[in-house]
Amino acid sequence: MDGKAIEIVRDYIGEHLDKSDTKPDFEVYTVWKCKALQNWKYLLSSTLFDGMYYELTYNGDKKEWYLDAYKKFENKVVKE
């Protein structure tokens, strides 16, 4: 499962890179994952400095993967 999740995100990134630039070398890595019944949930990122992260869900009943791509806009502290 882990290898397939990384492959899906790596392919997605490759398809969405700016075609006018040379293709950068990058790694995709798993930040977090969990399994519930026959389903998997992954949070992944890459070594690119683009602020993107990816949520990937595997539906074991349907044998389907679902990909959501997000861009981090801000990280701030909110005190109690």
C-alpha cells in the first residue's frame, strides 16, 4: 500500500509541474497513515518547496484511491 500511495502522489506532482521548467528531482514521503477496517488514509508531502500536501484514501470495498491536493497558506499560533 505505501509504495502505491507514494507512486500516485509522485505521478500527480509530475503531471502538475510547470512544463517550462526543467523537471526537479524530488522525493515523496508519508507524514501519517492509518487503517480502519479495509480502508487506508495517508497524508503525504514532498521535498519540493511548493507548500503542497496530499491526502490519499484507499477504499478497500471498491478498490479505489481518492486524492485531495492542498496548499498550505499559513501556519500560526492561536493561544487559549
